[in-house]
Amino acid sequence: MKAHQLNSRAWIMFCYLSFGVAVGFTTIGIWAMSISLEMKAFMIMGLLFSIGSAFTLAKTLRDEHEAEQFHSKLDEARTEKLLREVDPIKGVA
């Protein structure tokens, strides 16, 4: 199994910056539209809901992946223990 790879600081900064740019330009675009203030507020509320949903989805997928890795390690440890208990080489010596 591979060791966990850490992200570089440049990648982390890129992620934060791209998130900020995307949300900022979308907000500016909504605000610049020639629609009523109520419609702008509704669209910004939808943007915020979409952002919250994206964070929830990302967290859920991460948690599922970590749980899968944990169960995989647990199964591997059980298999190794079982193989050690029934090791045919021990009986020969």
C-alpha cells in the first residue's frame, strides 16, 4: 500500500486562489446582471448553497475513501494473522 503523499504549498495556494477567483467572479457576474435586486439575492443564495453542497460532497467522499482504506488494512491484517496461524513451514521444522 502506498504512503500518503502530502500536497505542496504551491498546490494548496493554487486551490485556495482558484476557489476564491471562481466564487468572486461568479458573484461579480451575478451582481452585474441587469435584473432586480431580489433576483440577484436569490442567485447569490443559490451560489452559497452550491458551495456548501460541494464542501459536504467532498467531505463525504473523503470520509468514504478513508473508511475503505481502514477496512482494507483491517482485512489485510486479519489475512496475515490467519496465514501465520496455519503456516505450513512451521510444521515441517
